Amino acid sequence: MRIIFCGVGAIGSQAAVLCRNLEASLVFIDFDRVESKNLLAQAYVKPSVGKNKAEALKLQFLNLHGVKTESFGVRITRDNVEALCGGADLLVDCFDNQDSRVLLSEFARRAGKPLLHGAVSADGTFGLVRWDERFTPDAEETIGQATCEGGAHLPLLGLLAATLARSVQDFAKQGSRRDALVNLSSVVPTSGT
């Protein structure tokens, strides 16, 4: 199985680390670079600062866990989405913006690829793990609005990443597709098989 994590920031990097034991090929796509402020909420180490996030995560998987992965340090666009994501058995959306989520969703629906979304509300009060057929991305109040900067909402992000990783594992092992609503009081299954 080939699992592609699209966006490896706060949610994607942590969920990917929790999927490192799967018998699957893990692929990371992200154009962004690791900044010092990312170390507080994302699964990066200090020597990663300045490196591309996808490349840095690939190096950490190899150096810390002995796991080989693939990485693409680019932005997903209409021109490259097929080349980057066409070989996926599962797409995992951890983007932090509506445009990228819509682009990935349109591709997945057109190509018949399963797509699982992990998203946190802008105010950090809840998160969603939801399969594409039941997901509608919200617009940001401000384009490029940060939702996970500086370690804000870290307990929620950890719980959301763990719930997302569990959904990835359940799909990889059993083909199940369960959604969840996550907040600091509970993780509530909302639908799925």
C-alpha cells in the first residue's frame, strides 16, 4: 500500500510518525520549510530548521526509526497532482488551506482515490477526521491564516493526529472508513464503516 500525506505540518507530521509501523510505503508532500516556531507543534527536530518539511521528515524517519520513505518538496498544483498522487492507495489531506484541500478532493474524486482529511478549527476547539465523501473544507478568514503556530492547541493537535493515524491504520489493515469529531473532552465516531 502507498499512503501519501499531503501537508506535513502540525497534523500531518505527527500523524505520519504514528503510522511508521504500517506495512506501507509512506510518502510526504509539502513545499514549506521548517521554521523555529514549527518545533513547538510539529514533529521536527532542531537540525531540521531551514530544510523542506517533506525532506526533513524523510530524514527523521530514516535516522530515528530506520524507516525509508519518499518525499516531494513541492506545492501540489493542477499541473502536478496526477504525477504526485496518481500512485496512491490512500491520500491523507493535512493541508491548512481550502484551495489545496479542494484541489486534492477534486483529483481524488476524478481518479477514484480514497481520501481522508484531518482538519482543526481555526479557534482550536475541535478537529475532524473525515472521509472525502463527507467533508467540506471551510474557507480561512484570512488567506494563509495559521491555526497551529507556536504550539497553540498542542493537546488537541496530538489527539487529532492520533485519531487520524488510527483511521489510516484501520483503512490500511481492514479497509474501514470511520469519521471522528475530536475535542479535548472526547473523540466521537460520527459515521463510517
